[in-house]
Amino acid sequence: KCVKCKENTTVLIIRAGDAFCRGCFKEYFIHKFRAMLGKNRVIFPGEKVLLAVSGGPASSSMLSQVQEGLSRDAPKKLRFVPGIIYIDEGGASGQSMEERKRAVAQLESVFRATNYHYHIVHLEQVLSLPSSVLEAGSSATGKPPTGSSYKAAVDHLIPTRKNQNQHPDLSVENAQSHLSNLSMQEVQNGVTSPITPEHTQALKRLFASVRTPTAKEDLLHTLRQHLILHTARTQGYTKVMMGDSCSRLAIKLLSNISLGRGASLATDTGFSDPRHGDVVIVRPMRDYSSKEIAYYNRMFDIPSVFIPGLDSKAQDKASIQRLTESFVTKLQTDFPSTVSTIYRTSEKLHTACPPQNTNTQLSAKCLLCVCALDTKLGESHCQCTKMASHHGNGLYSLNKNTQYCVCSFREPETVDLKSLLCYSCRLTIKDMTALDALPQYILSEAERRRSQMREEISEFLLDEEEDEAIPRVNGS
Amino acid sequence: MVSLLSLYLGGGAELLFGSVKEHHVTLPNQSEPWDMKQLLVWIRGNMLKERPELFVQGDTVRPGILVLINDADWELMGELEYELQDKDNVVFISTLHGG
């Protein structure tokens, strides 16, 4: 009956026809998590890892798997210091303060039962982030950790007689619990700074200025990432674990292509996401389908809190993300290998290493999603021609060799964000009616980058007196 | 044959039922036994408060809603053809993003 133990009655069918019994399913589920972490050796022993829990089934399952993995007495138990972050998005999705408080209280009781340090962050706090959150940090060690250094790091933790004689009193367990006790004493557990109704109003205004649900979801995702990154950086976490399941990632892959994020597919859906440099985002749940997670949570009483979001009860055609989800889910019912095929295809995606040249600086990253800019700088001269013709002043000079526009056109009052964004972030911004509703840190970082760009090309700018003497270049 | 059923809704599906997760229902008497297909029709007519297309699609549940009968996958029990017994426990869990 059961494909594994061949004796017990089956309770669940997963993938394209494998039926498992209850006990074998539990083993399979737990094993997959540890195998995923073991195969991709990026989490080093003793590291501080932030678990991003939304309350939904996948992230709650991830939380329980981390508990399971950290509690084993086997010598190969997981060894890292976990923390939890929950982002209360009720301000954006239109929930009342009481509903939000109730949801937070429910989640807090779940978090307290784990005995891990947790952070409750409100989405309104995105309005007071510093602009340094948009800068890519350098990774902690100079070069990326290699497989051999990982093995060495883990080896010395396996208790052998030799090791025990050398370090009799500093066992790893003591060190780890000491570390986590320290972190709990230093910072207040739980809620960070309280929010005011004005903050909520400003957040509502920001989301009201976005016209399409597609752009709203995209913007929400971006702001959420910034908040998580900021918390990780300030609290000393070097890794963030997200609870994206296989089904969710397959949908994300296809909808990202539709959104214009094809260039960053590997980082958006791969196991590890190194775009921020000092904080690496990992996705250990990417091998689990939603069905497996839902079934496991139900059978083994994993607490999860459903919190309605921006897209709850939305129609199928409301946004690109919803449409893709409905497409993939429908296809999956008739062809049960749909999701795993998409997943396996995404595994083959790798980021090509960018050619090493001196021009890859900070400004080559998108302002919002911190991916490499996939739009060429030469386009900015098209914008200048547009601006110039609009205002009636001729271009001073257009030097095609340097690919810089050299008109001495004055910057308009509102910050022009488009040249700092990748293609899909441009589309999101295009759907916004009020750019000044964006949080201050985005606007000030944009201004800083633009003035940096202006400085770089200032040496190419011609002074007004010189221009009359010099004949036009290239006859343009 | 009167069937007393306990229904449980999870994963956001409860939003369509007035945010109540647990329901105990007594199905009306009829000569043939109740099967899942008829149960879905009955739920759509009597319990769904709003947006039936988010729960039921055509004859069956919307893709993305996991159905468990007595804690077992309904695919193993015959899906829509399964005949309900007295005191059965049916669970609907939505695995979709938006409830």
C-alpha cells in the first residue's frame, strides 16, 4: 500500500501517484528539510538566522522544522541560532487595529512557545527606514565560503574523544545557549516601536496611489524585503530563511517572467539569494508542495494563523500574480507533475558571473529590488532628448562615444526614478500616481544616486561660453 | 439515512463561511446515500456566504483546495464518488494565496 514501508494503509498521495502512510510521510517530510540544508551548505554552525514567518502554512511549517532540527540529540543536528520576524501588513491590507492586534497576539503565543527571540515589525515602520538599507553590504568573509571550510567547521563539532579532551568545558551546546541568552537580554523581545495612526494613513496613501493590484503586490513584496533586511542587519543576523514552497516558487517564476524580471529569475527563485551581500536569503522549503505542507500541518497540529492580505478573495484575473496562480494550480490538478517540472527547470538557472570591469559600482543595482540593472545607461540620452524637445532648449552636445548625455539641462523638481530602476520596477512605479508617497529613504537614496551620477558626468559637461566656440560633434 | 458530519475549513477557506472554521451539519434525509458531489452542491446552496466560485468550480472544488476525509486524502477514497458515512469528518484546506 504505502510506497515506502509497503505495509501500512495510505493516507496521502503526493507528486504523481506516490501514496504514503502517516509515519512514512512524517519521516519523509522531516528528512527533506535537513537534506535541503545539508545539500546547500550555506548555513554555518553558530550563525544567526532570521526566520521570516508570515503566519501562513509554509512559514509555520518551516518554523516547526527548525525546532525539530535543532532539538535532535543526534551529532548531526542543525546548529544555528534562530530568530523570528513577523511583519504586520494590516495597515496596507485595510485591517482594523483590533484585527491586527488579535492576529499579532495569536502569533506571539506561537512564537513564545518556541523560546526563540522574535521581532514583530509593522509595515508602517518602512516609512522610517534609513536609506542605507538600499546599499548592498559586503559579505562577512572576503571570499565565498567553500565546501571544505564548511566541512571543517562542522567536523570539529562532532564529539570525538580527541575533541572532548581538547575542549572539555566549552561544548557547543553551552556556547549556543549562551549566545541566545545574550541576545535575549540585550534587546527587548517582541514589539518594536509603536506606530501612530498618521503612519498608517501615510502607508494607506502610498498603496492607494498604486493603480493596479499587480503593482501593489510587487511594491508590498519589495517593502517587505527591505524591512526584513533592515531587521537582519541591525540585529546581527547573517541569513534569512523564507518559507517559499515549491508551488509558490513555480508560480513566482512564471509571474516574474510576466512582470519583466526575467534577468533575476535565478536569485528570485533559487535556494540562496545573495543580492544584498552581507545578508543571504535562503529558501529551505522550496522542495515542498503546498499539498504536502497543508497535510503535514493538519496531521501534526502545526499552529498557523491565516491573515487575510491584499489579495484575499481577489478574482482570478485581478493581477498577473493571481492569474498565474490560477493557471498553474488548474494545470496541476490535471497534470500533477506541472509544479515539479517548473521547479526542476528553475533549479537549472544559475546567475552568470558578471564580467569583471571597473564600472560595476553601486549605481549598477536597481534602487528598489537591488538586482543588477538590466537597462543600459545609454537610454538616459533618449530621455534627455525627450526632455529637451519638450522644453524647447536644444541639446548642447551629444557625444555618442562616451554614451553620456551632456546637456546641461536642469533636473526637474521631482526626482526622476526611472533611470535608477530595473525594467520591472519601472513598470511598478509607472502605475503609481503620486511618487512622493514613497517612503523617504527611497526618495533620498534616489536623489543621492542621481547627484552621484551627475558628478561623474560633470567633467564632460561643457561650459556655456565654450559651446559657441566649439563646432558641434558628430553633426548631431 | 441522516448523516451527522463535522466540517473543518482551513487555510483561508473559512473566510467564505463567515470566518467560522468548524461546522457540524446534519444532512437532510434521502433514499440514496450522500456522496461528495451532492455534499458540495449542498454546501454551496446552504453554507457558503459569499463568492461561491472561490470554493466550488463546476462539479468539484476549486483547484488548490485540499480535501481530507477522516484525515485521508480524498483522492484515495474516490474523490467525488465517495459515499459519506455517519460521523465522517471532512476537511477543506485552501492552499491558495488569497484564501
